[in-house]
Amino acid sequence: MNLIRGSSYLKHGGRRTMGGAAAVELALLLIPMLILILGVAEFGRALYQYNTLTKAVRDAARYLSQFNPNDASAYDEAKEDAICLAVYGSLSCGGEVLVADLVPDMVSINTIAETSSAGVPITLVEVRITGFIFNFILNPLMFLGGGDQSITFDDIRAVMRQS
């Protein structure tokens, strides 16, 4: 009984002193949690940019699908407008780009002449963004001692039938 009365157990309100153990545990868990949170945020940003590029390519292909590729002068103008639509989100090549580091040279347009199984000619238009590089703002692998500072997306493309 005397052991309990004289010990630090009763001196500190019934608890033994832990001497900052919670602060040490927080410090040990904070670094992996920050790396995980930064990784999720960067992955979400990469998905957002990829989705924006996918929609831009689809919109440009949809716009071009309305034009006849046999009318050379009107089709060339429509191709320029489609490139502006893919990069800037509007038919005029002005304003802010949809995604940082996207330039008109990354957008290519191909017209493909196919023949259906019934022998009917079909004209397809393909709009493609090639070589887009996603740059990390805060690379979570930096804390682990390495990793790439950027990711190059595969070609993003859309194909639609022309009228």
C-alpha cells in the first residue's frame, strides 16, 4: 500500500507521465500522412488535366465532323478553328489555354477515308494531342529521395465520322 501512496501514480492525478509520447507519435505519423495527401492531390490534378484534354479533343473532333473534307478552303479554315478549340476552348486562338503548357503544335488532325462493309465510303476525322507533359507542383516522391518531376501522357485522341 505504501508503494502506491508514494509513487508518481497518485501525484499526477492517477496517470503515469508519458512525457510527450503523443507529440513523438504525431511527428512520426505526420511525414507519411503529408506524403500521402500530397500524392493524392497531385494524382487528382493529373486526372483533372487529362480529363480536360480528353474533352477538348472530343469537342474539336465533333466540330470538324460537320465539315466536308473535299471542300479544301473551308476545311482548312475549320482545321485551324478546331486546333484553337482544342487548345483555347474557343474558335478564336486567343485567351488562356485550357491546360498549362498546351501549345497548338501538340494538336494534329488527320482525315481518314474508309470503306464500309457495304462498299459505302466513310470519312473519319481524328484529332490528337501528342507529347503533353504533366509537371508536378509538389512531387511526393521528392521526400523519398527521387522520382520523375513530370509525366508524359500517351496520345489523347478522338475519332468521329464526318457528314
